[in-house]
Amino acid sequence: MSYFNVPGKVRFGHTDSAGIIFYPRFFEIQNSVVEDWFDEGLGHSFADFRDTYGLTTPLVDVSTQFLHPCRLGEKLDVMLGILHLGRSSLVLQVLARREKLTCITSRAVLVCTKTDFSGSAPWPDDIRQRMQAYMVEEIPA
């Protein structure tokens, strides 16, 4: 299948004093890409997911490798794909690439949860069906 891709560039606000992505800022970028994916790829914004279905998607686990520095002004593609889709969880692979070089790779687990946090819930059928288009094979670091 295919990755959801968000082209962008490393901005001043993303960087540390050395001019490279400061790791907490990458997690903000990653979360923005997840929000864009829900909105554009799955057809439901985070707000809609919450208001229409009474569900939210907390991040419960993340493992990230910073392989190459991403410098101020560089163009990056941040790509998101699903490695595993469970009943109420999914494992994402998020890659930050400069041209064909993978600079950052991240594996994140999201859980579909009721907004009152009383427990997990299955992915709504229409959303789960759209998610299938983003199933990918893991690209090793």
C-alpha cells in the first residue's frame, strides 16, 4: 500500500542552538502528521473523531531513532504508514526523509479510547476501512 506523506521543511522553531531538529520538536511534528492523516487521509479530524464518535487516540508507546541530523531550512518529507492494525490499536511507522535518506524513524502505538477514558474501543468501521490503504511493510532503520 502507501505512506501518507507531508512535505515540509525544518523551521527555526524546530531547531536547537546548533540548528538541528530538537528532539521534542520532532514529536510535535510527528503528532501534527498524525492529525493531518486523520483529517486528510481518513476523512475525520481529531475534533470530529471526538465529537462524532466520542473517541480519542492517545499515544501509549513510542520508539524513535535520530539517524542523521535535520538542519534548519532543509526540506523533509514526513511519512506515516501502519505496520499493524488491531481491534482498538495500531502501530505506526513515521519516517522523516531528506530526499531518499531516512533521517528519523519512529514507531508509535496509538489506542482508540473512549473520551471518558473508561477503556479502549474498536476503530469505527468506516475509519478502519480507510486505514487499510496505509498498511506498509516496515522499513528498517
